[in-house]
Amino acid sequence: MAVKLSDIEDARSILQGIINPTPIISDEKLSNEIGAQAYLKAECLQRSGSFKVRGAYNKIARLSDDEKKRGVVAASAGNHAQGVALAARLNNIKATIVLPEFAPLTKVVATKAQGAEVILKGATFDESFAYSRRLQEEKGYTYVHAFDDELVIAGQGTIGLEIAEELPEVNVIVVPIGGGGLISGIAIAAKSFMRGVRVIGVQAANYAAVNRSLNAGTPTEIEYQPTIADGIAVKSPGEKTLPIIREFVDEVVEVSEEEIALGIFHCVQNSHLVVEGAGAAGVAALLAKKIDLEPNDKVCAILCGGNIDGNLLARIIEQVLVRQGRYIIMKLLVLDRPGTLAAMLNHVAETGANVVEVYHQRAIWLAPLGRVGIEMILEVRDEPHGRDVHKHLEEVGYHVERQGQGDWEE
């Protein structure tokens, strides 16, 4: 069956009392950055931490008694796993979930916490998918596809209904794309109610198969490349989703890993929302000016998930602070005598910079005998403040080298 508006409205009835109707938040900082009114649909606050429970529950709740008795199986990069596990628990049936071996620990633990059996198999989502299909055949499970299923698409489309009802004046909706289930459902719902609305898809440039598939006229696989947006790391769109994308989606843009990191940072710093890489893709595209906008446009970006590992989030925030000139590294020499380090740090304090870390280096730097090398990581207000710190230390007699960012080959 093709997905119709009536299917999405039926899904909303099924999901009544099950999901959180997530808030739509005005983002003034983002609005100022892009020159248009920006809103965020915070699906990162959804049950299980992402939108996935909408489609999973709409599928699982409709299974026959025999299908429920046999249980369900799914493959996932992480969010679909939690959505299926939660939907299965709410329907009192067994769920077996196959995740990639390097799936974020938070997603593995959260899936197990919902009562599902978790199997780590394969380096990528697609390898996990192949193994889950074998389990389906061997065990007789019902398969719950992450995106290429009409009931799943209809469930995700309920987000479009919520936007149309709560924010009917929006004329641009920005949606992350992995396999295409989310954007397919949202686009069908939004374009049924909102005249002239543009629906823009966003993919991670490291894993972007949709435009290639649209050009080829059929789902086309791409080679695996690592991305922090693991929730949309899918080799190709679906057989069911690609035609919907072609008909209802106006444009698909791509964002780099650095742009995704800036999107995550923006949501945490300015919107006070924790989002994962996939969830921040829409904000990333807006910040990077990948989407053409007019001053009177009203834009809604879907924050589709918030299941990010705490260690990764900390690294992303720190790296963005470095790129913004908020964390700087300085190297200098001082006399190897008691009190000289304290004197130098007092000069740093005079500038208002905060010392994050200090390292003594002697033999490794081949510092002149009688002197010791000092490497400091400093927190400053911004890049001009960092230059002021450098200048002040030079003026009081130190020769300071400002360390740059690594020039790493990808």
C-alpha cells in the first residue's frame, strides 16, 4: 500500500497516550544566525530518546496474536532498537535487536533496559540488517524495519501532523535523512495541510546516498564512512521511501562532520537540549547556510534524537570550543627555579584567562639547561581575548608560541 494521510491519522489514534507530543521551541539565537524565524521540534525528548517509537509502536500494536506470540526482530544503529524494544515491552512481546558492534554504549544499555535481547553483529548497520534477516527466517520473528515499512512511515508522519496543528505558519521543515522513513511521513502529512511548505532533507556528507539514489532512479548503496551522525548512517534509502522522497521532498543537502558538531554544540549551549549527531543535522544545515531562506520564512528543524554517548558529547563540545578560540594552547620557557611558574601564572591571571591544564616539559622538548618548558591549555572568552593573552605575556618578557589545531588527513 502507498502511505496516505489517512494512514498517518490512524497512526495518531494508535499512538494516543503512548507517545509524548513533543514541544516546538522558538530558537532566537538560531533565528539571528540564519535571518529567519527558527523553531525546533524536540523529538530528542520523546520516549526512548527519539522519534522511532512512533513508527515501531504503530507497526507492533497491529500484529496478530500469533505474530505477537512469535516476537519481533529488528536491526538498528541504536534509536530504532530502543523504539522497537519499548513498543514490544508495551505490547508484552519478545524483541530481539541486532546492533552494530560499535554502536554507542548508551544505546546498547538503553535497549537492554527495555527488556530486549541485544545481539551485537556487524561493523555497520547494513551488516547488522543482513544478520537480523537471517534470524527472522530461522526463528519466525516478525520483522520491524527501521524505515522501509508503510506502518513505520505512517507512525513517523504523526510528527508532521503535530507541526501542522501547532505551527501552521511554518513554510520550511528541515528533516534528517537516513533511510527516509521520517522525512517520508512528515512530508506527506505536512504537504497535506500546509500550502507551499518546503520539506528539506539533510544527510551526513560522509554517508549520503539519497541524492545519488535520486539521480540513479533507484536506491543506490554507498561505501561506509564513519560519522558522528550514526543514527542516519544508512547505505541507501528504501524501496518504499525513495519514491516518496522524490515526490514530496523539495531538496536534500549534506553536512560535514564539523558542521554536525557545531549543530550539537548549538543545541546544548543555546537551546539547552542534548541531541545526537543525527538529531543536530537539520540545525547544522541551517547554521552552515546550506538552505536558501528569505527573511519572512519560518523554519522548523526536527531534532530527531538525543541518544548521544556522554564521552562523545564532551569531546564534541571541547573540540568546538577549540575551533571557536575558546580553548587555546601556549608554549613558553621559564627559569627552572621555585616560584617562576607561579609568577608566570599570575601574569596569565592578570588577563582574565582561566588555566585548564599545565604541563612541565624538560627532556622531551630539549629545553635549555636551567630552563623548563611550560605548555598551558587556557580557557578564554573568544579569539580576540586569546590574542590579548598572548600579547600580554610577550610584553612582560616571555617568548610564547601559540599552538595551532592539528592538520589531520581524513
